[in-house]
Amino acid sequence: MSLRSHSVVVFLVMLLNTSAPARPMFFPGRTWTESTPEAQGVDGAGLGEAVAFLQANAGRDGVSELVIVRNGVIIHKGDNIDKVHGVWSMTKSFTSTVLGLLVDDAKVTVDTHAKDFVPAMAQDFSEVTLKHFATMTSGYRAVGDEPQGSYTHGPSRTPFQPGEPLFAPGTKYAYWDSAMNQFANLLTRIAGEKLEDLFKRRIADPIGMDRSQWRWGDFGAVDGLVVNGGSGNSNRHIFISARQMARFGHLYLNRGMWDGKQLLSADWVDYATRVHVPAATPLGHRESGIDGRGVYGFNWWVNGVGPNGKRLWPAAPPRTYAASGHNNNKMIVIPEWRMVIVRLGLDQADCVMGNDVWNAFIQKIAASVTDAAKPPRVPERNP
């Protein structure tokens, strides 16, 4: 199915699964519009119960960096949503967004081979494509990727030096950080500039992201071009506040459109945020400890059906997807409810907020949404 025909199908499904919203969609200017939950079709008491649950199941940062946006309006915010810090693997969703821009510009396709732009990939990774990188199926392994304590999913500090492959591209799944850093290097070669500069010009500035509240760490110059971190490890991640992250999520909620201007094609958003890794795919490195089979798109976590036959978040509508990072950093986009939820923190040492916590939280949010039809139960099946 083509990107365009897939987009039509997704749009029709969303229309069927969602009651026609009476409220308009807003886009923030320099500041966000804020309102009561009730004004946006959400029961305030129920929302309060959901927030209290999240507080009780979080670490020391609680819900101080929590932002909930509905219809483009903030209906809940914590008291520290302008705090700026790294968000680790949430960076990956920014990296794949740059790929989307380059595909939109017809500079590449998802099937473009890495070796065409990074000659070092030609010897052992000649069949690796951009899609393989974005879906964690490249099998790329760098020199220095040996486990470092509990860090077992590609910790190399020399990610641009190809090592021995983990597996043949496209045959298995392995969540791998050095692969994402090499992916960023590859995208930099294609773009001919820093990913941060391209993202700022094409996305961040048009959606009003405050430059004082976001930046993108980098490895310095590599073969003449500065390479931003693609994975979020080694302190080379996106540094951002919850308020600015919510703008990024709101762009995706609106399928790449911002206040009437299409910044990222709707085809790309639909394509990137659907499952691309079949649940039956073998694991390529069990020690990585992160399993995206059946639930991974183009560096987005999708509410698909995993090998266990269950959805990632059973309480959420099927089209829900998320960016996720170490230290309990999460951004959840729920198109059926026209909602973006951002929770940032630095507290994974206290506890890990796993999918069970997020599912229970979403279940409480679902109970508080008063003006959207509950999505019909979709038969559980693997892609």
C-alpha cells in the first residue's frame, strides 16, 4: 500500500472511531491557551484522579513536568514544565522526523541504501537501508558496542566505526543506540547540514519552540560536518522542556500541519507512526532488554499488538503512539482524543514507570473524556 492510500485509510478509520468534535483545534502563538478541562470535554475530577495516580506511581519528580493538551489547549500543567534537561531516547523520534523532511524533499526514499552516503557501510552493511535504521532492524553494530554494565543496547562511543553485524538487515529486531547515531550521521550527509539546523528551520521555528528551551547535543565534526546525536545516549540528546515538547507532539497530532501550514507531510506522519516491525520478527539481541516487535514504527512506539497478543496500552485507542526515553520521559499522542500528554523527569533511579503504569493512567484519562466516542474494540491480531 502506498503512503497516500494508507493515509486515506487511517483518516477514514479515525473518522469512524471518533465523534465529530464540536470544538475547534487551536495552535499556540508565543504562549499556550489554557482552560478548564470541562471546556475541552474532559471531566476535571476524573482528570485529577488520573494525575494523582501518576503522581503516586512516579519517582521524585512526580508530575511537576506534566502537560496535558486537548484540542491545542492546555488543560493541565505541573509547576515545573519549563525545566530543560535531556530526554534520552525521545531523541530518536526527532531523528526520524528529519528523515521525514528529507523524504518529503525527495532527496531520498525509505529504501535508500546507507552505503550511498556513508562509504564505510559498503563492506559489511551494503544492504542496510534508511528504513532498517528507523525500525531497529539494520543489524548495525559499531566498534565498542560491548556491554557496559547494564547498558547492553549499543553503547559505543565510536558509533561511526562499523563493527561485526548483529544480523542480516531486515531479518531481526534489536533496539540499538549506536545504530541510531550512525543513522544521524547518514542523515547529516544527505542533508548537508546539522540535523539541529534543519529541524530548527523547518519544524522548531515554525511551531514556535522557544530556542532558550531546547537544543540538540552533538558529537562535533565528523568528516567535515557536525553530527547531532541520533539515539539520545552519551549526553548527546535533545535537551528540552515539557512545554516545548508538547508543541512537537501537537504537530504530530495534527499530522504535520501547523495552523494551516503543512510542515511535515501527513503521509509521512501516518507512515512513521504505524507498526513496521511484525510481532513474529525474531529478536536479534535478547540482552538489549527492549522489545519493539509488533509495537515499533519509525522510531515511535505504537499501540500495536506484541508477541503476547496484547496491545502495548490496552486502555488506549489503537492509533495511540509515543516517544519514550530513559528517566521516565514520555510523550503520548492520542489522535482519537485530540490529546497530547508529556511527562518529563530525571527519576528512573527511584522507579521505572512501565507500560502497566501508563496503561492504568490512560484508562483513567479515558474515563474522564466526556465528548469522544469510545473506540470500538478492534480484534487483536499481529501485523
